[in-house]
Amino acid sequence: MLTRPSPVSVPAAEQRWVDTVAELAPSFAATVAADDAAARLPIDHLQTLHASGLDAAFLPVEHGGEGLSYATLGTIVRTLAASHPAVATVWLMHIGAAHALVTLSAPEEAAFFAAELRAGRRFANALSEPAGGNHFLASQQDADPAGEDWTLTGRKLFVSGSEAATHLFLNARVDGGPAFFGVTLDDTVTFPPIDETMGMRATRSRSMVFERTPLRRARLCAPPAPDYANLITVGFAFLSVGIAQAALDALRDTANKSKGGTTLADVQWVRHETGMMWAEVEATRLMAERTTWLADQRSPEAMLAATETKMLANEVAKRAAALAVRVGGGGGYLLASPIQRIFRDAQAGALMAYSVPFSQEVVGSWVLQTV
């Protein structure tokens, strides 16, 4: 796909991690269709990323990592999403949950979770609830007191990669307010039969049922600092940017297939709409990179910018995939075509919290403020 230089660049010392992921991406792309068809969690690819040292590199320096930048995070997520969106999604959830637990936990627990990440244990986020809706960070489920600790009885939804997880970043309501815990899976946690999604099927996002699951006071996380940017929130937009990039790549390949000596790439309306779509994807990428710049500057505005960017990126991915369907025609509906999978995957981002309608409401209120 056509590319242009960006004013936001990966630090030179971190470029090797971007190169590593770029080298691995083609092997991930080789299984994306089969993984989607079988709704198979690509655990082998996730283990390959861990074996490369990437997971540990994102740990803070004081916990033996390299404290990789948000600029590097965004580039990696975009590269993975363009090749295998489910790998990108599950990896982002994994590294985001682990980073949050290491950053927000008390020193002893932070050291424990950092060691678990380095050892290859998997992490997942258990935040969405049946009654939570878009307010997924404000739990509607009360934790029950149990001496100095608590227990949780309830259900969490859409926990990506949960089947392979050892530890969870989980929220519950304690004394009427939101609280976040590190939780290690045990026999109080069960998995109902999976209700498969239409797209992004290989994330294996599913429900989890908790029956008096211990929530230990020692693993109660501290509130984030005002300048702390959650990796998942910053990285979300790049999932959609990567999918939009894949849609344009598939569109280009389809448009350049010769049919009797002519190609769709020669048709005026295809050129017009592709040119505008490319500009939209590039503008969204630049907006997402600005968010990483703010996060790397430890600006309190990073999380606000992430909400704005995810909202746009989700819609741009859907439009790029829809254009690929139009150009691909009936062939784009065939299971053999990557276009049909990309179209389905493109819908997922807009449904992930915060959803596009919720974000529109929030961002619109910011724009319309008079003071």
C-alpha cells in the first residue's frame, strides 16, 4: 500500500522490535483464514511473540523490561492487525492487562505479575458485564466482603483469549465504587459454552462465570496516575487502522486482476473512491500516532485523544472494508476471498467498548461545550 513518512516515529533503539514483528507477520497471515474458519485461538502465534522477548520488553524498566514506547506499541498493533486481527487483539489485551497489573499493583504483587509475564503466563481482561453496557469500567457487580478480602459471584463477557489465561485484570464494585483486582484463575471460575461471534472469531472471546471467586485485598490495584495511559486504550485505534490497511491491500489485489486485458484499477470510480479512502486511512493513522505521542509525553490528554481516535478508526475500517466488497463484487462474498473475512472483522472495533455511539455522545459533548 502507498505510504508516506510520519512525524511520529518509533525510537531508533526500539526499531528492532518493529522489525521482529514485521518478519513474523507473514507467517501469522498464512493461518488467518483457517483460524477464522475454525474459530481457533492462535496460541502458537502468541507464544511466538512471547518467545521473541516482545512481551517482557513492554514491562517497565524497574521490572526488567525496556519500557517500550507507545509509538512502538501502535506500530506493532497495526502491523499485527493487518496480518491477523485476532492475534493483534488478543496480544493487545494480554499485554495491556499485564502492564496495568504491574503498574497499578503493590510492589510485591507487581513483581509477581512481572515474573509471570516473563515466564509466559497469559493475561486477559475481565471487565465487560451483562448489565454494564458501555460503562464497562464502572462495574455493576458488587463484591461480597469476606473478612479482609472479598469474593465475586457474577459473569464477565467477551473476555478475549480467556481460555489460555492464567491471570485476569478484573473489576468489581467495592463499597459502591469501582475497584480493580489481579485474579488468578481457579476452580471458582467456569466457562459456559461459547457463543461465537460473526467476525474476529479467533479471539475466542467468551463469557466467564465467577462463583465466590476470591478477590484479595493484597491484589487490589491502586487508581491510575493522571498521566498513565492504558496500553489497550491507546492501542485500540490501531486494530482498526490495521484492518483498514488490509482492506485496501485486498482491494488493490482484486482491482489489478486482469479480465480480458483490462482491470478494475483502470476504472475511474474505483480510482476516485480508492484515493479518498486511502486518505481517510492515512488521516486516521496520523491521528492515532498523535495519541501515542501524547501518551509518550505522559500528557493527561492522551486518554481523551484515544477515545476520539478509536471512534474514527472504527468507522473508517468499516468503510474501507465496504469499499473492498464493492470492488470485489460477488467474488468478495466467496469464502476463498479475504474480503469477506476482513469485512466481518472490521465491524468488531465499533462494538468494543467504548462503542462508537457512546464515543460520539462523549466527543460531541466536548466539542459543543461553550466554556
